[in-house]
Amino acid sequence: MWHEARKHERKLRGMMVDYKKRAERRREYYEKILPGTGVRRAEM
């Protein structure tokens, strides 16, 4: 059964990486729209 846990682990890690990439892209997007403001959004 360890392979099932491993599969789930990889899926979770992928989701975390995707979340970080999206957060970075979102930050760059807001920085472009509102330069210099350093907009901070509440984390989910």
C-alpha cells in the first residue's frame, strides 16, 4: 500500500508547487497594475 501513499504525496507536492507559482504570478500582475504599492492580500 505504500505506493498509494507515495502517489498521494506526489499529487499534494504538485498542488503546493502550483499554488506557489500562481501566487507569484498574481503578485507580479498586481505589481504591474499598481506599481509601487506593494499590495498585500490575505492568504487563503
